[in-house]
Amino acid sequence: MATLYFHCVGTREAMVDRRGSEMDDLSDARARAFHVIQAFIRSAGPEDWREWTVYVNDEEGEELLSVPFTSVLGRTH
């Protein structure tokens, strides 16, 4: 298990995960990133989350994975 951090970054602001979450592997981390995105889009915030991305970092700050919010929302036409 490793502690991974799920930072949500938009074009004008960022929500930094300071607590982290214990994850078994990158598959679990990807599933958690989708859960984070779904929680954000259900909350009050910008009208359009499509510019946002979840960056998954390890304890040393190395980026392991990035998941754009558009992977849940889709792209506009």
C-alpha cells in the first residue's frame, strides 16, 4: 500500500489533497480519481468542470497518473 494524493487542478485554481489516501495499486488510484471527479461535479463550483484534471501523486510528489474531468463529463460539441 502507498499513500497517494489526488490534486484537482483547473485553469485558475487548484484543490490540493494534503491528507492522501491509501491505495493498493494504480487501478485503485484510477477508480478513486473517478470517484473524486464525480464528487466535485456534484458539488457547488464552476459552471463547467471540463477544464479540470485530477493529478495523482505519490509521497515524493511524482505524478503517477492524470485523469481529466472530461473522462467523466465528455467533451462539448
